[in-house]
Amino acid sequence: MLADWQVPSVNSPRKQLDERFARAFAAAFPDLEPEGDLVVAASNPQHGDYQCNQALALARQLKSRPRDIAAKVLKQLDVTDLCEAPEIAGPGFVNLTLRPGFLAQQVAERVGDPRLGVDPAPARTLVIDYSSPNAAKPMHVGHIRSTVIGDALARTLRFVGHQVIADNHLGDWGTQFGQLIVGWRDFADHDALAKRPMEEIKRVYQAVKEREEQDPAFKERVRQELVALQGGAPEQTAIWEELIALSRRYSENIYQRLGVQFDVWHGESFYNSMLAEVVTDLENRGIAREDQGAVVVFFDTPTDPPNLKPLLIRKSDGAYLYGTTDLAAIKYRVDTWNADLLVYVTDGRQQDHFKQVFQTARKWGYTQQSLEHVWFGTIQGEDRKPYKTREGDTPDLLALLDEAEERALAIVREKQPHLSPELQQRVARVVGLGAVKYFDLSQARTSDYVFSWDKMLAMNGNTAPYMQYAFVRINSILEKCGIDPATLCGPLTLDDPAERSLARAALELGDAIEETAATYRPNVLTTFLYEVASQFSTFYERCPVLAADEAVRTSRLTLCRLVARTLELGLSLLGIETLPRM
């Protein structure tokens, strides 16, 4: 969870009401400190726009009837410029309905604001570690979650105002490179390596594994090659560098298609020279100690979390482990970049590992930095097991992206046959890749989800195609109006309930961004965007825009412009492209 200084300043209607209620509660009950949001969206729109339910939550603590608590708070509350007179309903709910004039004023202020009412937070330096595939291996469907969640958080936190360093912590060191160096010499087809590197490297790796099982001498040769690499031998290092270069070109192709960029690619090998010093320092400080020839951090003091397993940082044979590298990375990121927050986006299976690493870092003195493990669930097939191809393999990510574009292209050709082949291809790329990314981001991050092409590419529901089409439809209205959209800034009249609901929904963008940044949950933003798009659909059916008389027409066009900018900004923070037409 981000600290208060890490989230943006939001001046939404709900936030303004929340601040007014906070002052009223403080005046009515000086010794009381209510927690959380005091004002929330109304559970039933017929009862208003927002409601305050704190009187019910505080009844036992205050030993008073909720309605009496609510009445005492309302005596201290001044919201006449924001709302109609608040109403106490049921056992003690306070219902709030925004004034049409206030709502119209808020829309007019937001529509011309480049940041749509979201003021930046005081800048801090944040490092986000995500994607992090293993080098010399094809990226598979499981990498999509870390990649798109990490990218969405990086984009959102940058918009919030922070200096974000996106780090792709590659798995570019370890036993497999001894195997691949031997395979490079004995089994590799170098023409195939140039044309389809990951397929050939995978074939070579499997050939080496099979030979190792049959030939102990061959297995010893692999071990010796690894020792030579770890010792910096020139020939082995040159082969390793070529393998890493091939892997990076392959990965960069995938990232380019997904619109994902990194500031640095500091893989495991980057920290090799630092590992011995990390272990020595931890030993000298009494944080780690030798145990049966290995060096281990034990969590056995009163300040350590209970039941946390020891962290092995150097094996008895002198080899270092992932935890050692992660500790070196924390030290480097804080010492080099003065990082205030380190975020790691990985699957949930690594929860225990990061609890061990973070606790070790705190014992080591890194107590002023926030350390966050943003973990996620798995992608499943319809059988609720890890998603596999028909052949039983984990789907290759590149093939998955190809299929997304192919499926989207078939839909585009069916629905828009008049478009040029070039435009059809472009739309298919934006829709197909956007669908894959949005479908993942719209899931509850810590839950598993079932992969479904049909749901992903659906033109209705909480999907990228639905959002992208809503933007296109609004853009079409604005193009037909014959007015420069930049000049649309009011005055507004929001008389129809559909206009009110749409305006209120769009004005909650800042709240959605704030919660997304604070909880590292992109699905908060997707849920918000879906609500706005759904409200626009209702508005579009009920409220003529271009056919309305001039005053109403201008007002509704202004509202359309705010919604278009809101969808475009929200989708961009998720890494989802939009098109002016499709």
C-alpha cells in the first residue's frame, strides 16, 4: 500500500464530500478518528449519488443510535455548495445528491484540464521489477501477467508524478548456461539460430538434457563449462553473451508489440560481482551465520515474523542463490537511484521468498524504503488447470500474440469489409493485443482466471474491444459536430438522469487512479472505465446529441469530449491503444 505522499491529489466530488464529512465528524466527535473513506458511491442510484454509512459503523463505539450520530454530524456539515440537503435514511445512512450546477461546473473544469483533475503527488523514486523472463528460453503465456501488470503500474505511477525506473531483471545466469554452451558447440544449427533463435535454443537445450541423462562424462563436461563461465573464461563468456543477445532481440520484439518499455535490463549476472560482499557484510553484522558449511539468515529474534523459514544465501559449495541476488539488487537500487519504493511483480508462488528477502533487508538496515511484493494468480484453461496447448505445452507468448491478431483480423474482416487491408491489419493489431492485455488487467490481481478467446474479444462487456469501440463512437460524434473539440468547455445543463450519471461517473477518474496506485490493482481502473463506457451507452440511447437544439447540443458535446478524454487517458495508463475509427 502506498503512503499518503505517494498518491495523487484528487479533487473529485466524492473526495470533496469526504473532506467535508471528515471536518464534520471532527467537530461533532473530537475524540473520534474515523478510518477509511467516509463517503462512498450510493448503493442505489434512486437514493442519490453518494452516501455516508459511518454512523452505523460507529454506533457501538459511541454507544448511541446511528440516526442520532448522523444527525449530530449533519449539524456540523456544510455541503450546500455541493449537494442538495442531505437525507438520513433507514437505520442511519446519509444520502447525498449533487447539485446539477456543481456537477456541470466540475465537468467544465475537467474537460479542459490536461490531467483531467488529477494533480501529481510529490515525486519519489520508485523501482518496478517486472516481466523478468529467463534468458535463452521462449517467453510463454505465464509471462503476460507480470509484463502487463508491471507496465500498467509503471505507467500509472509515472502519471501520478513519480520517477519510475522499470527494471527487467532477467534470469541470465545459472546452470542452464553450462548446458547451452556445450549445446552451442555440439548440437546447434547456426543458420536456425539466426532465423528462429528461441526454437533452436530450446531444441539444443533438450538435446543436452537427454545426453546428460545417458552419459555421466558428458554431464561432467557441462559442469566444467559452467565453472569456466563463472570464472570469466573468454570463450565461454563470448558464447554466453551471444545467447543473451539472441534472447534480448527475441524479447524486445515481444515487448515492442505489447508497447512495453524498460529503463534498464539488469539481469542476475549484473549483480555477480556484488554477491560475495553482500554475504560478508551480512555475516559481519551478525544477520547471517554459517550452518553446516552454508551461510543462512535465520529469523529467530523477537522482531522477526513468526514461522518464517531461514533464507539460504550461500550454499556449502560456495554457490549463491536468488535471495543473494535480490539482496544485492536492493542495495544497488537504493545506493544508486536513492529508491524510496521497490515493487516486485511476480506470481504468488514467490510470496514466501520475498517475505524472507524483505525481512533480511530490513534487518540489514533498509527500513526507510517501502518493499512491496505485488503478486498475482495463474492463468488457467477451462479445466481450471494451468493453461496449456492441445499438445500439452505451455503456450508460447509470441504464438499467443499472433493468434490474438489473427482472431481479431477475422472479426474485422467480417464486420468492416470496406476497410482497406492495411487498415484492417492495423485495427486487428490494436484490438487483438489490447484484448489480451485488458482481459488480464481486468481480473482481480490475486485471483486465478480462465483464459477465454471468446470473452477476450467480445464487443460487449468489460473488454478492450468494447472500450475501444466506445471511444470510436464518441470520436465519430465529435468529428461530425463541425466544432473544434478543444473549444468545448460549457456551459453545461445536466437535466436528464443519464447525463447526470455519466458526468458523475467520468468525474471519478482521479479516485480510480488513486486507488489503482495505492493498491497496485489495475482492475480498479478497468472497472471504472467499464462503468463510464456503460453509462455512455445509456446516455447515447436516451440523449440525442447532434440532433439536439444548440444549447443542449453544445452541453452534450462537452460531456462527450470529457468522456472520450477519460477513456483515452484511462486506457493509455493500462497500455491499451485507441483508434480514431475502427
